[in-house]
Amino acid sequence: MISVAQNFGKSLIDLFYLVGGVYLLFQKSLSETLKRPFYFKLIIDQIYHIGIRSTWLVLATAMSTGMVMTLQYGYGLEKFGGKLYIPKLVALSIVKEMGPVFTSLMLAARVGAGIASEIGSMKVTQQIDAIRALGTSPIKKIVIPRILATLICLPLLTVLADTVGILGGLLVGVTELQMDSAFYVQKVFDSLTIQDYAIGLGKTVVFALVISTVACYFGMKANSGTRGVGIATTQSVMTSSIIIVVSDFFLTKLFWLVTQWVS
């Protein structure tokens, strides 16, 4: 029992350190974002690495998700004569939940790992210390471009994922479930509203901050050579993924309350 209590206490302290460290890094990044100099070229480079190079991964995930969801809904609802509800269910599920969450998880795995390992390698090889010695802020030159690029790319990738996911559902609906394509498309347009897209994209803003800030935090904290870089990368992906999945519940509840209050 004493050992269990000690492990629990250590885990709790580590959690507080993590929350505090990520918050301080985000606060410092926020305070330095509008200060000169501005490294626009670094931001554009990160947009390429984070956004464009992740496109095919996001497309493949979104297409598979839309196709599987349509197939599952089709087999389940066909027994009860509910095939006409498939386009609405698929479209709303993808736009409000599956699109933002799956896209964010893919970026947490690919981009979060890349950011943590890259910054971690810079840390253990003392490149960050060299940047400080040259009178430049590592936060300004390393962290902020990655945060801004993730904030720009993740919502755009989510919109792309939503579109491809719905098209994947349309493909399966027409070929496997013998649904009329015009009916499917019409039901999708009738079901979705600007509010649904706003909810999904609002989640991606939070997820983008989580992915980029957590990855930068673990990268800046890396030590003990290459082994430390590997540990930082693993911790970054694991922490970001858990936060995304858990925070999705609270964000869904928050947006539902806001929607009820506005209406």
C-alpha cells in the first residue's frame, strides 16, 4: 500500500509539473508572438512540413473513416428500414467528431513526434544554447513558428478530412448499399449547418495548441542524449493523444451548452 501511495503521489506531482510547464511555455510563447523580429520564412517552412506533408495521411484516414462508418450504419439500420438516415448520421459524425479528432490524432502522432524529436535533438546537441548565445530567443525562433503553423494547418486539414470522409461515405453508400447519389448528397447538405462546422473547427484550435505546445515542451525538456530524445518523443505523442481524447468530451459539452444558450 505504501508503494502504491508513493507511485500515485509521484504521478500526481509529475502531472502538476507537466501542466505547469506547458502553461508557462504557452504563456511565454503568447507574450513573444507579437514582438519583433518576425520569422515568416520559418512559419512557412513549418506549414509545409506540418500541413502539406501530412495531407496524404489525413486523406487516407478520412476516406477510411467515412467508408467504414457508412458501412456500419448501413448494415445496422438496414434491418429497421433506416437507410435514409445514413447520410445525416455520417455527415454529422464526421464534421463534429470524427474529422477533428482523427485528424488531430494523426497529427499528434506524426507532427508531434517530429517536433519533439527535432527540438530534443537540438537540445541535447546544445544548438538551443547556441541560439541563446547569439542573442536570439529559442521560443521566438523554434517554438512560435511551430505553434502558429499547427494552428493554421490543423483546421484546414480538418475541412479537407471532412470533405473526403463524406465522399468516402457516398462511395460506399452508392456501391455497397445501393443508395441514390443525388439523395445522399441532398441529405448531407440538408443536415449540415455552419454551426456544425464551427463546432468541429473550434475543437481543432484547442487540439492544435495541445499538439504543438506539448511537443515543444517535451522537446525543450529532453536530456540524456539520444535516449532522452526517444523518451521525449514517446511522452509527447502519448500525452497529446490522451489530452485530445479527454478534452473532446469537455469541448463537446461546452459547445452544446453554448449552442443551447445562443438558441
